[in-house]
Amino acid sequence: MNARRRTWPQIAASEITPEHIYRSRRQFLRAAGASIGAGLLVACAPSDGSSAAPTPAADATSRLPYGVGTVDELGKAANSFEQITTYNNYYEFSTGKEEVHTLASGFKTEPWTVAVDGLVGKPQSFDIDDLRTMFDQEERVYRLRCVEGWSMVIPWQGFALSKLLKAVEPSAAAKFVRFESVSRPEEMPGQNDIFSFQWPYVEALRLDEAMNDLALVVTGLYGKPLPAQNGAPLRLALPWKYGFKSAKAIVKITLTAEQPATFWTTANAAEYGFYGNVNPDVDHPRWSQRSERRIGELSRQRTLMFNGYESSVAALYQGMDLAVNY
Amino acid sequence: MINISLKRFAWLVHPLALLPLALLAVDTALDNLSVNFIQDITERTGIPALVLLVLSIACTPLNTVFGWKWAVALRKPLGLYAFLYVCLHLLTFTALDYGLDWGAIATEVGEKRYILVGTAAFLLLVPLALTSNKAAMRRLGKNWKRLHLLVYAIVPLAVLHYLWLSKDPRPALLFGAATGVLLLLRLPVLRRAFSALRKPGASVDRQKTDTAM
């Protein structure tokens, strides 16, 4: 375990957000986009498909003052606040990734309580404001790998899930943790789509996965309160798993003895397993899992086993056939 | 009467077919694409290709059902514009997305059924694009028409490509339904029925003289 990976020095919000870096990136994108557009119009192959890629990340990294938590432990620059907050999946609002930002703008995140119950010694209901102060808030720069083949680097704030679970004292019989997201069809248009899914969104972990240090309960992003479109007021960040495992807008956490049915295993068990671990060797019918497109970069990169967190989590799955338990 | 008035607008096929490409270029230059812009470009070349392909097989049924002979002449531009978008789509996939890493591309083609059927549709479309000229028609004679019947395999393959890559199947199913109806209207029994209904005494055979483009 590497402490650097998880915990960054506490710093003021104003220091965290290097706006000039977002701007330089957008300019890069625009320039790249314009040249691609021109390339398309004359129907010629852009020869810079792979060679131009390292520039934005490298530039951003080199300009960062030391200690500002906007690179991950591999040295990759965090994506901009704009990228992170305008492009993500949140099926409660839409299956489109660009629509979520707008559709979630009216979503009410206050007041909010999270019930923690099931096989625990001290079932409790937590007010969101208490949760923000009860546990030490940490800054963690995590890679997020979507099952759809794109990825980002995101500076989250939050606290270790293990701290919350320890506070309610799991009983010996507890083996799984079930996370239930909010059901509010009047504010979440995606939940009105009667042909699609069974709401509310449910995700789950094995208890030992949930107790792993990497598992983070997220309350903030880039030193700001978590925006509604990213799962406010409370979501998970499980960086070794595909993004869909990190439930958003959580209202209920239940410890169980049996493996819970989840949103995705119910909707399509052939494509989405219970574990959802990032694994370049387990294929998906629609999206490449061997490589990924880091948002803001031009060329693809190889997807890493457990999204690069192998040293922290591989022990959890020792002896398991990951091609079966995907 | 309606025949004449609509025929005057047939030239609109050119600006309308190029409109998605123009909008894509404008949005790219103005930085209006999403942060995952390669995905956007992939979609915004793929969807027009599919729309134009479906429209290209709508021409003959339009003649069958409404007697719009002028529509038959639109098959060539619609098919060629579709081919243009297909080429851009493929170029986006191979060059922009995969940086011409042919090993990785070959793996994806073999592994992903939607890429496999998409590639098949493209390969079948190439000979049609190459022979969409008078010289090829003359040279191929009767075989030209047989060759171009391939479009009835290409469009279903393209729809299947879209269906298999979509996380929400509904739009692809709409394209599939439209394609199904258009294929049904090719059935000789239906063609004769519509022909008789529209203009008693009119012969379906007359359409054959219009195939020259």
C-alpha cells in the first residue's frame, strides 16, 4: 500500500483548481478538433492520431506546483472540472453522457439522510451534514475507468467507506454491503422510462471489498461540494472497478448475508457481473476493455489490470477465476 | 401534378446530404463537441451513413407506391453520400480512434460482432460505389443490377451494426422497422398490387427503364 496514492495534504480549495490548466486544455482540444475537422473535410487521414497525444497531460503536469493534488500516483494529470462535470453516465437522468449536466441542475440534495441498516450492531440514520464532519475528509486522486472504454483522472474528496462501516459495527454474519440510490422520478427523468430499467439503482460489494482502503465515500470534487450530476450529495468511488459499481446519490446502505441483486446484474447479467473489476482480459460485446480513451487525450492507452490498483486489491480475488467472476 | 412539384426539389439531396458533415465541421471548429470528441465524430458520421443508406433503398418503393419516378434517380447520390460518410466513419475508427494500430484494429474486428458486421457492410458497399457510373453499368450489363441488389444485404447489416453497439436498442429498432417495410415493398406481389392500385394498366416493367442513372 502506498500512502501517496490515497492521501494528499489538506489544502485550500482555491489552491486545488488550476483554472489556467483547464483553459489550456480546452484550447488544445479546440485546435485538435479544428484540424480533425479540416482533415475530415479533405478526407485525408490525420497522421497525428497517436503522436500528438502526450502533450496536454505532459504540459499540465509540468506546470503543476509540487504538492497540488491534481496528478494521480502514476503522474497523470487530473481531468478538468469541466470535463468531469459535463460528461458522465447517470442513467437516472439520461443514457446520454452530455445531457446529465443539464438535467441534474434542479436536483435537490438538501436535506439528505443516509440509513445504514441490516446486519449491524448499531443501525443508524446519518444526516449528510454530520457525515461531512464525522470522519476525516481526504483528497484522493483516482482514475475512473468507465465500462464504455473511456476514462478520467478525478480529484475526489471524501472519507474511507471502512470508517462508516466500522461506526455501525457489522455483525459476524454480514458478508455483503448493498448500496441503494435515491428514487425520485419527479426529478430524475430517466426513472420515468418504463421500458428500460428497474429502479432504484442498486450496487453492492463484498464486505472485504468495502473495507478496502481504496473504497471512498465521496462528498466533494476539486475542493468543491460534489455537483448533482456527479452523484451529490454522496456517492462511492471504487477506482479498481468500472464506474457503474460506484453508486451515486446513496440513500441506504444495508449489510447482508447473501449477495444482493444489483441494477446491472438484473438488467443484463451476461454483460455485467457482480464484481465489475477493471480487467483488460475480460471482453465486453460493445466496448474495448483492452484499451481506453483518456478524456482529453487523443490516443488510446492500454487498460491496466484493476485499473492500476492491483497491488492494493489483487489479494481480495486470490484464487478466483476472474473470467467467470467478472 | 404532385410529381412535378416534388421533382423540382430533388436537387436538395446534395445540400441535405452534406448538411450533417458541415454541422460536424462547424461544431468541431467551434469546440462544441463533447470532451469525448472522437466518440462524437464516430456517431455523427455513422448515423448519417445509416440514414442515407435507408433512404437509398426507399427510392424504388417511393416509385412503386406513389409513382415518383424521379425518386429512382436519387439512389445514386444517396448511395454515394452514404459511402462518403461510411468512409469518414471508418477513418475515424482506424486513424483517429486507433491511431492506425492495425493489430489492435484486427483484434477489435474479430472480437466485437458489431464491428465485424460493420466491416462486412463496408466491404460490400465498396463494389457498389465503384460501379455507380454509366461505364460500369454498360460493362456489367445484366450483372450490374444483380451486383447492386447487394444493398439489400448491406442495409440490414448496417442496422445490425447499430443495434449491436447501442446501449438503448430503440433507435436501431426503428431503423430496422423502416428497413423491413422497405424490403417488403420490394416483393413482386406487393409491387404489382401497388402498381395496379395507383394506375390501372401501368406496368412495373416501366421502372426498369429508369434504372440508368
